[in-house]
Amino acid sequence: MPRGAVGAAALLLGLAPLGCGAGASAVQGCLPGSEPTALPQGLEESSGAAVSRYHPELFWTHNDGGNGRWLYAVGFDGQERGAVRVSNARNRDWEDMELAPCAEGSCLYIGDVGDNYLRWNEALVHRFPEPAPGDSAVEVTTLSARYPDGPQDTEALFVLPGERVHLITKGSNGPVAIYRFPDPGQPGPAVLQRVQVLDPERRALPRQVTGASASPSGEHVAVRTYETLEFYRVDGDTLVHEPGRRVNLRPLAESQGEAVAWGPGGQLVLTSEQGPFGSVGSFTLLTCTDAD
């Protein structure tokens, strides 16, 4: 999504910042673990995030389309710990990132799936073992599959055990739907499988889906919009909404909320792009009760 567009619209829709101080109370079951913290310079359009499995108190993030093919390691103190170049894949429109167990131990997945203008019928996901923050570059293996029902604008990706890669459409041009990548080695052209519809209607701007992340156990998935965070139980390849597990994110005063990353101990990282009027890209740590 173009920088600042959502932030300006949010203000017009009455979603102005409500404030979130150090002594803030729980945000509907999730306790702020930090003040909103500015992201390092160069991360003005953080669009995806993943909490590292190997390096405590560090998360990976990246900018969205047109901003180069770099991964950034960011400490929970807001300091950059490294920048790793993706050497063999361009950033068409990177919109989300996930980290999950894989044969190599721990792998990162970047979803090159954003498509505001519905120009591409092919979704790309770049997969590679989690690097060290000091690495200079990585090479990726790219998963490619087409949508069975035409181009989709997608900003959310999650990975379930067994490297089952799923995408969630944004809801800006049609229903909010979940698609699954075909199993590797499946014969014939690679076609995404539409496994579920979360919402059959187009969504108003504040309720459009901008990120997702599976819990470390793979038993739950968090799905975020510009203004909410919702939790689902995993049932096969479908998600079952958990009543009462909807978090209002407006008190966090994000300028343009984009990503969610689920770490151990119920800890989640939220990132936001910079918005209008000089607001900067930021991240916030949350600790959510009863979240695995």
C-alpha cells in the first residue's frame, strides 16, 4: 500500500491516535511490552516481520515494493543488528514474512504477493534458511503458483507445520480468502488451492487484512488489520475464530499498521509503516495471555 495513504484515511475515518503510555492497561488481553519504538533509518515501509528463533530479542523485517531486496535484523531495543541482501530475487511487492521450522532447522518465507492493481496472477514466496544478522547475503528458493480465480491483492502469509504455506487476501477488491500453496512435487501446473473464506464481502479500509503469523506450536494464527488483531485456532488447513480474542490496536497509535510476528511465550511484534505529517515507521511488542 502506498506510504501514508492509509494513515491519512484513518484520520479521516476518526481513528486518530488514542495514546499508549508506559503504564497503559492491557489492550483487550494483550499487554504492551514496550512503548511504540521507531524503526531504524531505511525501514520507512516495514511490511513484514518474523521473530528470530536463533537470536533472542531480535526480529527480521523488510520494506515493501520498490525499496530494494534487503532483510533487516532489528533488536527489541530498536537498534539495527544487520542488513542481509537477497541476491537472487527482486522485490516486486514484498508484503509479509513468516518464520517456521523446516528441514534446515528454521526458515524464513517472504511473500511477494502485493497487487493493489490486480496485475499479476502469480503469487511468489521466497524461502531460505534463517541467516545470521552478520551475513551479507542469502540465496532463496522461490515457490510460484497462480490463483485459480484471477489476480488477488494479498498482504498476509502464514506457515503451518510441514511447511504448509498459506496466503490471506486483503479484502480490498473482494472476499477475504485463504489460499494454500500446493505440495512440492505435485504434478501439473502449480495452482493455489482456495481453502477458506473468512469474509465473503469486500472490507472497509480499516478492516482490511495486512498481516498474519502462526504461533510457534502451529496451533493458532494471529491475523491483523489496520486496527485489530484476531486469533484463530487451526483445524487442518482452515482457521476457526476464537470468540473474545479480538484486540483493538487503535490505542497503539500506529501510523499505518502492517505486520504481526508471533514469537515464543505469547510475545508478538507489530510493525507500522511511516504515515503522514512526519510520523515514522515503528514497532510495538505485545504479550498476549493464553497465546502459545
